[in-house]
Amino acid sequence: MAKENNQENKSLPLFDVPFSRRVEEGWKNFWKEAGELRRLIDQRADGEEIGEQLEILLCPVFTEVYAEVGFHEGKYDLILNLEGDWSRLFPLVYFKKRAPKEVLEYWNIFVGRQARDEKKADFQLKIGEELVSAEDFQVWTQWQDKEAKVSVYCEKLLPLLPERESNAYWIVYTMLDYAMGELTEMKYICGLELLDQPEKEDALALSELLPHFMAHLSLNREELFDAERYCSLYTGYQMKPDEEAKDGLRRDVYAGSCGFLSLLNEFWRGESRIMDTFYRDGIEAGYFCYPLYGFQGEDRGGKILNFRDEMAEGIEALAGMDSFTFIGGASGIYYGYLDFIAWDLKAVLDAAVTVFKKSGIDRVVYHSFRQDAEGITLFEKREN
């Protein structure tokens, strides 16, 4: 980790053990020590004992561990859950993609709590001494383009309202995850209401929910459960630029696209929860800022976008996909912005200096996705 938790290191956190190395070493340790976890699964040990073993195996990589295990069709399942937090998606996908072949001979690795077989409506959770099962739920959807507001009625949850409402909602979200998959639930449900009485219209059963969403979204089961696909979903945005802003804090931006919108929104609000979580795991996210006054003539916008893409491809090629993940960018009145996650920040910055210098650009600044961080000038051409 970074040597000190101070503002200088938050602006330029050159971790002693970056996330890329934590993942590499974590998988080596998993391969050596996972036999005990397989034994506990085989013996149907209680959840607490399995949870303790999962923490032993995964905490060297992740500060917080949310995972489940299982056994299906001759292989063990390791399911890495997001627990409703999109900031976990990119690190978990990175971790999954780097599982060594020796591990994959025994284990299926999944990102996001997996849906149970929709043909079987027998999944259940325990509430005190009582079980709540899929057949206890009635569901109604109200669609707004590609998102749905969902209303749920379950008589067995009524005793939890209103004093233990958060517990009731946790149960509902978990049952929805089992019905349709955690990624589907997080991406395509825009609102959830727990009803105290059923609606008059015909309801959907939980077992019908996944086919219902597949039909409405024109996506198959594999697409809905593919965590890498969600990393590639970009959102375009437009803003009213501040024509006086020349500080590189993106206030001059008029258009951009982002594959990690929750991170960008936190930056605009001056918040740092995601960045603090990343910091604890040896991850950095930030952007390169460079002047645009050299881009002139016809199709100026196209030239700016092409330049950004060329820089991203060059940095990825030099630093390696193990170090750099492109997540979007923006164009401003004065500056262009290239956004990324660094799994090894030093490798990314070294590559960026080389790539940008060759491009002929006059100046490049690195800035963390923290409003209170300082910009770090990587290089600047000096006039003779």
C-alpha cells in the first residue's frame, strides 16, 4: 500500500503493492490453499465456517469480501458479489479474468450473485425461525424505456415493517438476485417498493421475472449475466461548460462518455467513497488532461476523439492490460480528458509520458478522481 495516508499520496498514490500484484499473489495463494475450502463445501459446513475460509483466501486481495460458494455439475463455484455497489464491478472482473488455468480446472468464477434455475421456484431465505421462499412473492413491473420500477408484496415480510424495513428490503433484493441475477437487478431495476397489500392487477411470480426482463430488454440469459458486458456499457453526457474554468478540474467540459458513471458522479459531487475503497485495495482512478488548442480545421471534434483513442490504445499497449483500463473521456473548451483505472499507477504514468511525448502534445497533467487532489504535471514542453 502507499506509505502514508496523506494528501500527497492521495494525489499520486504510488502503492508499494498495487492491485495488479495483489491479484497475482492472491490467485497463487488461492491455488495453494483452496483445498480446505473445497473440503468444507463437500462436507456441507455451516456458512460461518465457509465465510471465514473465504476471508482467509480473498482478504489479501480485497479489503472487503462478499462471496458465496457452491458446487454444480462437477465443479466448484466461487461467486463474487457486488452487494449493490457498482464500484466493485471493475475490480471483480479484473480479478476473475486473471484466474490461472489451474484454478479454473476446479472452479467456476462468477461476478454477481447468480440467478437460480427459473424453472425451479424453490429458493428461500430464513427469517428468524421462518423460511421465506420464492412462491411467497408477488411482483409487478412498470417499465420506463430500458428500466423498470418494481413493486413487491410478501405477506411474511409484513411483521418487519416499519421498524425493520431495511431488513425487509435486504431480503427482497436478495430474492430478486436469486430470481434474475444480481447484475440484472442492479442495472435494470430503477426503483423498488415493498407493498403492504397486493395490487389488483395480475402479478408475476419470481420464477417468471427473468424471462420477463429478457423479453423486454431483448437480451438472453448469457448477456444479462456477463459482467464484462456491463464494463463496456458507456453513457454519453453533455454539460454546460464554464468558459472561465482553466484549472483542469473538468468544469470546461461540454461532452463526454463514461463506462463508470458512479465514479464520475462522485467526483462532481466532491465525494470520495469509491476512491477511498480503491485506495485501500491498491487501485487508483484518474484522468489525463491535455490542451486542445492545437486541434483546428474541419472535423475538429473527430480529430480530438481520434487523438484520445490513440493515446488510450498506446498507453494500454505499453503499460499492459494488467495495469490500465480505459473508462471513457471528455472534451472541454480548453482541455481533453482521458479517463482510466490504474491497477498499477506507476506503470501507467511511465507509459503515458512516453506515449504523449511522441504525440507532439505540449503538456499533460495527471489528476486523481478526487476534487481535493493536486494535478501532477507529467511533462511540459519548454520553449527555447
